[in-house]
Amino acid sequence: MDENTIAARISIIQEKIESACRTSGRKSSDIQLMAVTKSHPISMVEAAWKAGIRLFGENRVQEAGSKFRGFFEERASAKLHLIGSLQRNKAKAALALFDCIQSLDRDSLIDTLGDNPRDLTNTHENPLMVLLEYKTGEETKAGFSSLDDLIKAAEKVMRYPGLKLSGLMTVAPFSSDKTIQREAFRKLACAKDELSKRFPAEDWSCISMGMSGDFETAIEEGSTMIRLGTALFGERCV
């Protein structure tokens, strides 16, 4: 797949983003588009870059490390986020590779990341961006289960100078029922509002929710970042 094909798909996606924003009275400029490159080769990453994509998401540390090795050397504006579950024994590798860990889903992982900052001499100027993952549906296997858990997690993150809270993330239940999707997204939006009131000095601006099958509904419910794989690249290669 070349950049022209991806550019055409981006154009279709942008039209859908515009429509969802009109429905909800939002600005399309407030929505970030992430290309989820899991199981897609580096050639498709390169094509997405040429088509204008600057934000990429990967699910696995090892795959991301081998795929993106050298990619950022000439592409300083590119950003890479981890959106899949992170095992604690791969935390150091993740710290060296990713600009943001979106899947911060348990207390022990907060401690592991916080105890191993990327740059011990410059943690205040170079903190790791993290999003707290919220379990908003019964089919979502990972994430904090309640608002109280999110509050405690936020307090723990704030104790580490090498970590920077940047918002929340969720994966809605896999369903074609928009009512079910919307309920999950509203749950995250409500959590964001409550956390913003409790911790007003922290950054809660990134609301990462919405994938290829539900991103329009997610935008209508407040998403600021959508994570698209199939809509951009087609079915996974493996």
C-alpha cells in the first residue's frame, strides 16, 4: 500500500471526523489521528508518514523496537505511543522507545516506570507522558476499575517526577451497538471531568478513545485522540 492510497483513506476519515464534530459542536482540529501499526510492516509506516501521519501507536514493545529502529533519526516530529499492555520486565525498553505509555493500567506498573526514569539527571525536563487506562466495559480486560482507583493511581503517578499525567485512555467493548459504545465513552468522559476537578493542576487534555469501528461515536462523546489501524491500513498482515 502506497502513500496515495493511505492519503485517500485519511481524506475519508477526515470527512467522518468533520461530520462527528459538527454533530457534537466541536472543532476537528481538536482531534489527533493516531496510526496503529501493529502487525503492519515498516513500509506501511513509511507510507503513512509520507501521507502526513505523525503519531503512531504500537501494542508490543518488541515489535515496536525492531520496526521503528532508526525511523526517528530523520523524523524528529514523529511520536510513538504504547497502546498495548506493558509487562514490567519490558518497562526499561519501553521507557527508551515510547513518547507516551497510554496503557498505564495498574499500580505496580506505575512504581516500575516511576522508579526507572528515562533520564535520571533530567526527569523534570524529560518526563514520560502517561495515560491512565480506565476499564469502561466488561469486555475491556485491562485498566483501573473505578473512579476511586483512578484517583489513587493519579496520586501515585504525581509522586514520581519522571512521569507526567496527560489524560485517560479506554477501549470500548467490542460491539456494533452504538448505545454500548456511547456508554463506555461517556464513562471515561465523566471520569475525566471528576479528575480535572480533583487535580486541576494536572493535564487531562488527552482523551484517547475510539478505534476504526467506533471513532465517530467516541468523538461525539469527547475523544481528543482516535487510534485507527484497519481504517487506514486494512486488515492486519498477520
